[in-house]
Amino acid sequence: MIALGITSLFSDVASEMIFPLLPVFLTSLGASAAALGLIEGVANATAAGFKLASGYWADRMTRKRPLVLAGYAVAAAARPLVAFAGSAWQVMAVRFTDRIGKGVRSSPRDLLIANAVSHADSGRAFGFHQAMDHTGAVLGPLVATLLLGLGWPMRQVFLAALVPGVVSVLAVLVVRETPSDTPKPAADSGSAAPAVGKLPPRLRSYLGILTLFALGNSSDAFLLLRANAVGVTVAALPALWSLFHVSKVLSSYLGGGLSDRVSRPKLILLGWVVYALSYLGFGLAQHAWQCWALFVVYGTYYGLTEPVEKALVRDLAPSELRGRAYGYYNFTIGFSAIPAGLLTGYVWQTWSPLAAMCTGAGLACVASIALWLWNGNETLQTTSG
């Protein structure tokens, strides 16, 4: 757990030295808001496809670490290449390669975490990992801000991201797998093993609701673009992004631990309400300080959902199908990024940023109602039983 946490921390330092500056960098290359949505959508959908495949691979492989190591290595090598991009399509190519690495590593890494802890500690385990991940996202923008303050151009900042990327790859080598990391269905358990590749119906319906929410959950790059338009300077964007991740660090650890004691669906529902209200706030914002406050509030949405959603997947998936369950979960979240990014970019350009933010908030509300009914139906069945 500690080794994987350190790996994610340094990987996010590298990633977040680049990401907060990417919308402005793309704009300087002549890219539109729709192009930004397409690039981020393609990048995340690419990661989603590989997350699904790597989940299947992880269930069939005795050792998961080689997949995790390969994924972090590809991303570490690809990210700094954005420094040499001269057009939007070249940035897309770099993001595409980077996201391949993310896709290869994510599901096997989640599987290692899920199998390393008991049900009673799964929320706290995922909360710890997300907190380490977001800590890296706090440090990355601060490093970028420091380098920009020293007079470094953006391209040199991008190139410097190679250093923490290499450290993240080295940290994976410390990870040690144990027999408990590869659960096998008991031959004499007295119950039939689930059909290969067939997830339980309740898990499938849960993933369907997540898909509905994800259709309105576009890239946070749009929020950075909105903050810049409202008055946050380019030099301040990395610091704003860092503050955002401080909120995510605190809420992820607290939210993950809390989900071990209270209903996980109810915490996710609360997170989605926070998301909808935050998006409405971004659409109505008129001053830079409002964006700073909104990013702090918006960060709690992640803490109430990211670790909790993964812990709930662990609850709903049989151990022998856990790798592909995380593959489907990550695929659901990532693949929806293409229509979500295109929808937000289209509404943004055709009508207004406010209309785009309201669209995301509206879909979050619809998904919240579906999750409330889904959880209520389970409670009713349990009570009847």
C-alpha cells in the first residue's frame, strides 16, 4: 500500500506539472474549446479501453506488478514530449500515449489494493491511495509555479516532468506481491462460481448509473478555462490547481474511511449533489475569488466519490472477477469522457459556459435520482428478506 501510494504521488507530480497549463498551451497553438474537449475525451477513452483489457489480463496473471510497472513507465516517457508539440494533434498524440500507460496500470493496481485489505478496511485503503495520488497533484502545480516564477517557459516545465516520472517507475519496483494478492475461488465452497466475464446484475446496474453521471462529467480542463476567463491569471492556474488537490487529499482520506462505517451509496449521492452545485457555481461565477472558493468545494466531490466508488465495486464483485470488475468500472468512467467532452465543448461554444455547466449539473441530478432509487430498492429487498 505504501509503495503504491508513493508511486502514485510521484506520477501525479509529473502529470500535474503539465495538466493545469495544458488548456492555455493548447489555446496558444490555436485550439478551440471543442478541440480541447476532443483531446481530453480521446485521451480518457483510450485509457478506459486499456483499463478494461488490463482488468481481464490481471485476473489471468499470477503477478500483477509487471502490468503496473509497464503502465507507469510508458506514461513517464510520454508526458514530457508535449514540450516539443507544435500543433494540437501532436498534443493529442502525447496524451494518447500517456493514457495508454494509465490504462495498462490502473485496474491491476486497484486489484492489488482491493486484495490486500479486508472488507472492513477497503474504503480506508482506497482513501489512503487517493490521498497520496492527490498529494502528488498538490505538489506538481507548486513545482510548476516555482519554475514559471523563475522564468522558465512552459515547454521547459513540461520537459522537467520527466524527473518525478522516473521516480514513480522506480517506486513500483518496491511493491511486493503476496499469495493473497491472487485470490482463487474455493473448489468446495458449496456455491457455483460466477460465469467467466459475467458480472452480478446489481454491479452491472450500478455501472449503468455511473455511466449516466459520467456523460455530464467532462474534463476539469474546462473549469480551468472558465477560471482563466473569469480572471485567474495563467501564472496563478497551477497554484489554483494545487489548492484544488489539497481539498481532494483531505476529503479522499476522510471520505474513504467514513465509507467503512456508513452507507457507501449515500456518500456517493452526497458527492454528486456537491458536484451539481459546484458546476452551477462555476457557470455563474463573475470574479476570480469565486473560482478559488468553488475549487475547494468541488474538491470534496472527489473525496466523497472516488475511493467510495472503488470500495463499492469491491463489495459487489466476486473475488475471482474483481480484476475485470475494476476494468469495467474504469472503462465506464473513462469511455464516457468522449461524449462528455464533446457535449460540454459543443454547448460551451454554441451557447455559453453557463449552459455547459448547467448541462453537467442536470445530468448529475438525474444520475443522483437513479442512484437513490437503486439504493432504496436494495434496502427494500433486504428488509423484505
